[in-house]
Amino acid sequence: MLGGLLLLIAVRGLGHFWPAGVVQLELEDGRALAGRVVRELPLEQGERERLYYTANRDLDGQVWHWLAVSDIVASERPRDLLVLERRFHGEFIGRLVEVGSVDFPDPTSTATADWNALQASLAELQALRSERDRLRREQLRPLIQQLDADPRDAQARRELAAVNERVRALQHAMQGKVAILESADGRRLVQPLDEILRAWRPNAMTTGEKLTAWARGVWRFLSEGPRDGNTAGGVWPAIFGTVLMVLLMSLLVAPFGVLAAVYLNEVAHQGRLTNLVRISVRNLAGVPSIVYGVFGLGVFVYGVGGSLDEWFFSDELPSPTFGTGGLLWASLTLALLTLPVVIVATEEGLARIPVQQREGALALGATRFETLTRVILPMTVPAMLTGVILAIARAAGEVAPLMLVGVAKLAPQVPVDAEFPFLHLERKFMHLGYHIYDTAFHGNDVQAALPLVYATALLLIGVILVLNLTAIFLRHYFRTRHGYVPRQ
């Protein structure tokens, strides 16, 4: 069952990036459509109907069509049908008529020449976009921050004006050219080239070209940020936010969990109070996660964060700095949520160490502290890592508490950059689990976002698997190094 579930998620998710062929249909009522087959379902009396994705939202207002198979008169796969990925209005499926200026058409243009011109123009536009984004990232942003710190810096103002002029020149160079497109039913559309991200003709592509396009699509999904209401683009900010939050949570929960377990098992007097604390810790593991989110919102965000704003960031008020959800409060909330798991696992590991190990160390002249730090704790490391593994598995998939303490629908700027203090714990962040929830239930077109939901779910499973395998490898290493052979 687990293998079948993973296979379903992998096929549905990774299949989204495959450049599937498009068909042109002629219907009984005279309509013409072009699109991709999504699925087919049976109807009554042996009839079947198919769902087609036809794109062209700005022309038709809808991109999905259920058609009875019996209503289709003709179906073909013309090689000149193209698919455009656009910044706005989603994809376009149709034909390319001409590339150039709408006011000065080229009477000598041909289909092959226009296709080559389109590819060359898109490559040129991509280079201009990259240069513009580099200027904004490496020069504009630092200059603006420098002026925020010292508004009277004349040199920074001159440099900022020069960089702005270069950015405007690049933006102007990206404009002017258009592509004249034609849908399957003959309607034409003038599409500015600077709004087109990619173009391909799936029916004319070889298997090798499709594999290359698929690999590039997967890479863009992993390396780019989301766009179009999270129904397109990539999930890189969500990957970074998830991994960083889990690592911070692990660094916070491991020391406190281990210290609490050592105190309960090795230091505290074993009596009713200690047993009551153990029962309370085990009961905390069953508290619903949303309760931890409410606690984090009230104590960490409004309590601690609000106090920090009053003490250190009073000049920024009423705009909060730490008195709002952020990476630090999310990590602390999940550390509190997973603390019982680490305590229980570590305490179980301490209880399994034979008493002969303690007695032998004491007989050789070691103090209790030396016995604890040099004998008991090294042998308990595998149990500690088992608790951390369970904590990672739970924390990485949690969504409910994060909605209250810092996760954001869209936060394209990751919390780590070259600006001091480099790690910005007060910033909001994106999370793969919340991204799945938001894309599946809050998008404008859930049907179009469904493949991205599968792909993101597969990626979340992969992230958790990598983190867990790392902890498992460390556990195996310490178990081999500090393990003991039980007496026969």
C-alpha cells in the first residue's frame, strides 16, 4: 500500500513536467478545440467522456472542457500546434502566425522562420531578465539599504540613479516585440513577447527533446519561486524554509529533551512526583498540534515577541518586528510540540543501559558526572537520535500550528542572505506542507494546481526522507562506536 501510494504521487507529480502532446478536435456542432487529454470516464449506456485542458483563459474564460467521445468528429495532432507558458493568463495553445511588430507585419515570413525567430527572441529576453534581476539583487537592494541607514549619502544616491537608469533601459529593451497567435477556432491574439516565458511544439518533439524538457521543468520547479497564485512556477522558497525550520527545531529540541530525560532518569529522586512528570510528558505527546499553535501565538509571538519590540525595536512600532509570526517562533513552537517525543525516546535509551556499565565506571574511580558524560550519554546517543528522527518526521509535515506562528502564502525572499545578521529569524517563511494546503484548497483553479500538489507532496516526502536518513546514518555510526554487547 505504501509503495502504491508513493508510485501514484510520483507518477501524478513528475508527469506534470512531461511535454504531453496536444490534439486538435472537430466537434459535431462545428466547434474546433485544441488541448491535452487529462482523463477519460465512462458514462451510461457505454458512452465515455474526456476532460481536455484547452488553456487560452484570456480568450475563452475557461480552460477545461468535458466532451463526449461520440461528439468528436475528427481528431489529429498537427506538428505546428504550440504551447506557450506565459506570466499572465496561464498557457496558450494554438498556432504562431507571425513574430515582430503589430504595426509592421512581414509579408515574407514563413512558419519555420517565425518559430526560429520566436525561440531566438525568447532567449534574448531571458538574458535581459537575468541581467535585470542581477542588478536588482546585487546593486539596487544594497544601495537602498545603504540610503535607509544614511539618507544623506550623496554618492549612494548617484549610484542608485545610475542603476535605476540601467534597469529602465533593460526593461525598455524587453518591450516592443509581439507574437501574433491564432487559436484552433481561428481567433487571433496579439501577445507581447516579454510576457512569454517558454514556447514548445510538443507534437514535433522527439523523445530525447521531451526528456530534456522534462528535466528542465523539474529543475525549474526545484529552483524557482511560485507565481500565478501558487499554481505555477517552483517551490524553492518553500524547500528552503522547510529545511531551515526543521534544522532550527532540531537544534532547539535536542538539548532540552536530552537534559530533561537525563534529569528524570539519572538525577531526580524516583518517587510519585517524578512518575507524575513522566505521565504528563507522555500526555503532552497526544495534545492536538493546533493547541501548540495557539500557545505559540499567545506566549511566543504576542508575549515574548511583543516584549522584545518594546525593549529593542520601539522606533519601529506600531509595525512589529518580533511581535508577529516568524521563523524563530515557528521553530520554537514545533520544538515544544516534539519535545515529549525526544524525552521519551532518550529516557527509554537510558533505562536500557545495563547497571553493570555504571557500576564498572564507578569501581574504576570515575565520578558520577564522569560516568554520565563518558559512559552513559555516548551509549544513549542512538536513542537520542531515534527521538530526533521521530521529531523531524512529525515537525516537517505539520501545518496547523505554522498557520498561527509564521508561515506565509508567499515569501519569495528566503530568511538567509548576505545582510547582517545573515539569518533573519523574524521573517516569515514558506513551508512545503502549507504550500500543498494552500495550492489545493485556496487556488483559483484547483484542477490545474492538482499536479503541482502531487509534485510538492512527493518533494516533501523526499525532504523528510533525506533528513531521516541522515539521522539514521548518524545513529548507526554512534551505535557501532559506543554500543555494548549484552551479557549472555
